[in-house]
Amino acid sequence: MKLKLGIPKGSLENATVDLFRRAGFQITVSSRSYFPAIDDPDIECMLIRAQEMARYVEDGVLDAGLTGRDWVEENNADVHAVADLVYSKASFGKVRWVLAVPESSSVQSVKDLEGKIIATELVEATKRYLKKNGVTAKVEFSWGATEVKPPVLADAIVEVTETGSSLRANKLRIVETLMESNTQLIANQSAWKDDWKRRKLEDMKMLLEGAIAALGKVGLMLNVEKKNLAAVLAVLPALKNPTISNLSEGDWLALNTILDESTVRTIIPRLKDAGAQGIVEYPLNKIVM
């Protein structure tokens, strides 16, 4: 038996392959094949566009896949959400689908778009948003380069953004946020009811969440004399209380903890000043809580 797993092709592809690497799975993608190799004999991978992933998972072509929650909602797909994995193509945060108009537009809210044209890739979700707000407007599918369409080809757009920089570069301003989205590991309902596949997906979830939890973190080991322990602990923030153990020399302790990588450059000199010795910083792939 194999688990058929969809890997999102396109903007999420590299971030997903890197996340799986941190989780302990080596995925090798070839430009000539839609079937990446993976070093787990129980898993069979296939590259699928994130926009289509939920449909193929729902239909059972795939047992599971990674895609955005936005595309699950867009396709109104009946799938099981195994895990929320908060990462995206450029950062490890959520993305937003926003309604945007030219800076010079008089539009201040979705209510001002009555009878107007909106361009977007997220057609069905946009139509539902308009209906919820009692607005009748024409929603056109955009094949790409959506930001350049206003004001000539559309009055407004609904576009995904992480930082808003692309919208600002195209002289657009955000009017409203339709939804926030993040990557999800989703499963076919029948596959989720299969004991073997469910266990495989639950193990994968634990490892992927552990990899995300470790992002931006490093481990730190150091030795300290007992008389200096209080001073070292005063310097040291920690994910939880640091692990402390006795060394063979009776007056010395070994201390192990986890830190935000961005803080290490300021903390290590302070630890040295406080009496720490043998300080070792090491990378982390996973933190399993």
C-alpha cells in the first residue's frame, strides 16, 4: 500500500520541498517529471497546481496533498483538513486575499463596486463575498498579472498578498481583506478513514509541524559553574526551562536550551560575561512538543 501525496507545483513548490527536508523527507524534483522521488517507500508523490489540489484529493486521485485553505474554499471541496501548516512561498506566515483598487479610485468599500468589474483568480470565493455584502458586480477570471489590469481592464482586483509590496508597486491600495489563508495538509475522506493511511498522515503532520516549530530557532549548549548559574539563567530566555545536568566535575553544570536565532548574537557575549564556557550553537530541524 502507498500513500498518494500531492506536492504543490509552482510558487509553493520550493518551500514545500524544503519543509519536508526539515521534517526528514528527501524529495527530489525533476523538471522532466511530474512524479518527484521521495525517500519513503510508502509514499508516492505527484506535482499538482495548488489551485487544483483540493479537487483531486476530493475525487480520490490523491490520498492527500498540500494546498492553500483558499483553494479548498474556492473549490468548495469536501476534504479532511489534517493540519494547518503556516508557511508560504516567501515567508512563514499567512497570506491575505484582498480587494484592491487604483490609488486614485473613489472606491472606499466593497459596496462602491456595484455594477463594476473585478478581476481575480479566486472567482467563486469573490462571488460569495459580493453576495454576502449585497453587491452585484461582474467577476472575471484573471490568468495572471492581475495587478496591471486596473483601471483599464477592471475597476478592482481581488489578489493574494503577503507583504502588499507588489500592490503598492502597481499603485494599488487595499480596500478590504476577503480572507486569510495558509497552507493545509488535506486528505481524501475515505483515505482518512483508512487506519494505515491515517496513521501515516498523523505521523507526517507531527513531523511537519515540528519542522515549522523549529524555524528561526537554534539550540545552545554551555557549561557553567554552579556559583554562576543564576547569572547565566538571568541572561537566558528559553522556549521552556533549560535542561540542566551535572558534569563529572562536581562544581560544574551542563545547560541545554532553545533560542530564537535572531537573539543569539546578543545573548552569547552576555552569557560569556556571566561565566558560561564551552558555548555551542547548533541548528534545529524539528521541535516536537
